[in-house]
Amino acid sequence: MWNKIKGYVGKYLDIAKDRINDMQSPIKWMILSYFALVVLLVLTYYGAWCWQAYYGKIVMGDLLAVIQEMIGPAMIGFVTFIAGCFVDVNGNGVPDKFEDKKDDKERDENGEGNC
């Protein structure tokens, strides 16, 4: 039983590693730093809970609210939006969001606008 679970976990970790390695560097760092932040917040929550349990007064509502906000849909949308700003499909080192504006400006200067 344990070997079967270990095999599934190992298989899915390998798939996750392959998908992360296929990503572009800025997006990879964005996702990994967000994941590390969430893990750090959860570990802080458990540490604070143990500390307060030792002294007999457990009040964890505020920290739990922070964790819920960090893993909520608004934060996931924000991280996705910021990571989307780093997408560079053609691999020239300039994010496509900024490249499009530069190309539009060049077209306007050459008189090739959308008239």
C-alpha cells in the first residue's frame, strides 16, 4: 500500500518537475516564489498555533484570514496576470506585452496605422 502511494506521488512529482522546467524563467520564478510564500505562511500558522497552545491561549483568526487571502481567487488572478506580463513567445528577451506596444509605435511612425 505504502509503495503504491509512493509510486503515485513520485510519478506526479516528476510530471510537475517536467512542466515547471518547460516554463520560461520569469514565470517559473514567479510561480515558485508564490508557492514558497504560501508554504511559509502555512508553516508560520502551525508554528504560531503551537506557540499559543503551549501558553494556553489560541487565537488564530487574523493569521488564518491572511492565509485565506493569499490562496484566494483574487491573489491567484493577480499572480496569473503578473506572470502573463512575462510571456515571451518568440524568445527575443522582450515580453510580448511590451513588444506589441513598441511595434504599434513603429507602425504609427511609418504611417501604417489602423485608419
